[in-house]
Amino acid sequence: MKKAKTKSEYRPKLTLSVSEEVIEKAKRYAAEHKQSISSLVENYLASLVNEDAGNYAPVNKELQALHSLLKKSNAKRKLNLEEERLNYLLNKNE
């Protein structure tokens, strides 16, 4: 028999719209890590607002750092392509 939740155990609900593909992948991930999707979402949201996020805060920081590196890498790659294009055009007109 289930125990009734006390007021301190009550947790508000949140409804989200997520693609079916993401939901299925999240369910598999949650099952593999013996967690609920609710706990995954709560930990992720907590990490975004710098609250107690357990083990997720370092992962979030690492992802932010990787994202920053990718942005820099993409910018450098674009610059190199523009430089190559400019050199091509200069050499073409010689």
C-alpha cells in the first residue's frame, strides 16, 4: 500500500513538450542510469541556475567549455576559408 505524501514531500508538476525521439532516448538513458526522467530534468535545470545539481554541475561546465571551443574553432575555420577564397581571387586576377 502506498503511503500518502506529506506536504514536505509534495513536488509541483511541470508539463513539457518534447519530441518523441528525445523522449525515447531519455527513457533509455534514465533506465540505464537507474534514474527517473524527472530527476534528470531537475538536475539539469538545477545545473543551469547554479543550484545543488549533484554530479551534473561539472558536466554542464564541461559542455559549456566544449561549446565555446567549438564556436572558436568554427570561427577560425570560417576565417581560413575566407582567406583561401581571397587568395584564390587575387591569384585568379593576376
